[in-house]
Amino acid sequence: MLSWVVRRTRLPLLSLRCLDCRSESATTGEGRFRVNANGKLLDVWLLVRCVSCDRTSKLTVHERAPVSSVDPVRLDGYHGNDPDLVAAVLLDPLLARRGRFALDWRGAWRLDTAPVRADATWPVQVEVVFADPVPVRPDRLIAEHLGLTRAEVPRRVKCDVSLRRPTTTGFNFLVMAEAAVRG
């Protein structure tokens, strides 16, 4: 069995309309939080920057939350702009829904694989593991890496998930030999 791993190479861009220039693309840059305390209440924002005009906007992480309700380790991460915490907050689907943005993963991930050997015994079984929740369509991933057309993929591949729906969870597939498909 071969193992393929999908990894994030950088944080994805955000599909978020800029209020100044109407561009649709924003980035977290190096990842910064803004923390504001008002008495015993806390506001935390993730700062994002427009790729076109450099305008900074805020995505609400916590709004008027009692300081005692925020984990002290997490609060230290907000103050220290912890890169892992920036990634965790940005990849949280609840934040995307509240902030009304989508993530643009183009160019933000890679596939680590071992090549299929020419003398491999057919059919070849492959396990795909996601190190990060990168949404990819299995048919595109398989076609691109194996050098197949997307039309060939359903004929030559048996998969335990829908080939045409993006997934962020691991899956297995079986690649049939070309001769077995024709015969």
C-alpha cells in the first residue's frame, strides 16, 4: 500500500471583499491578533490584510467574552501571535461562517507521495492522509498525480469516497491496471 499525504504549505488566502478597493482576496500575512480588554470583558480579532490595497480588517474571534471564559494558554497565544493558533483560528469553519468568507487553497498545499513503481503489482492500493484540512477533489488529486485524465479516473479507480466531492478527511483508493479496464 502506498501512502500519500496532503500538507498545507502556507495559510490559504481568504475570499473576502475589501471595503476600499472591492478586491476579493485577503491574507493573514504573518498572522496577528488584536486583543482588547474592557474591564472583565475581552475582544479578540484576527487581523487580515487586503492583497490589493493593504487595508487591514478584523475578523472577530471573541466578542465581549468574560476574561475568565478564555483559556489562559490560548490567551497567551493571542498576545504572542502564536502561528499555530493563527492557523487553528483561521481554519475553524465557524469563524468562516461568522466572518462570511471562504478559504482559497490554490497554491497553499502540496501532495507528498512515493511514486508508483513501473513493476508494481496491479491493482495498486493507495491511502490518502490529510495532515491539514485542505479540501481537495479526489478525482483531481488522483488524475494529476497519476497522469490520468479526469475521465479515466472513474474507470480505473475504485474509491471509498465520492470522487467529485471535495474532502478534508483521509480516504483509500485502488488503481486498476490499464489492461484490466479494457479487458
